[in-house]
Amino acid sequence: MSVSEFLFAVRLTGGEPFEKVLGDVATNVFRHVGCTASVVTQLVEQLNAVITSNLDGGEPDVRVQFRGSPGSCEVIVLVANREVWRTTHLLP
């Protein structure tokens, strides 16, 4: 699937569990850009692990940005306005 450029951002605040909602959003974004099922699973697991490992037990202020462009999808995670993870997946 050919993808136009896009930016989709999610902000997580408060103490509620985020894994299900963020996992659903990420899965849909990754599928939309053309990632295979195995890549989707891998990226969602990495994303959840990065966020969980960067929470300090207080009120989370997590932002996740999904940037799509023809041929790639980039994910950026910011915790308290500090970038903690960035990955780019090249599409076939």
C-alpha cells in the first residue's frame, strides 16, 4: 500500500493502564503503512517495553509520534519532553 506522509501523535497522561489502547492504535498505524503481522507484533512489544521502562511511577507524560512517509514508518517516544526512543521501519 502506498502511504502519503502523515503524523499521528498520542499523549498518555494519568495513571491508567495504557498498553491496550496504545497497542490498538499502534497496530492500526503499522498495518495502515503496510507492515507485516510479525513486524506489527514486534514493534508494539518494543513500544510498550520502552514506555513501561521509562515510567517512574508518577504521573506519566508520554507522547508517541507515528510519522509515515512512502517507504517508511518512524516512531518517536518522548517522556516528559525527553526523547527516549526512536525507530524507523523501512517498508518493502
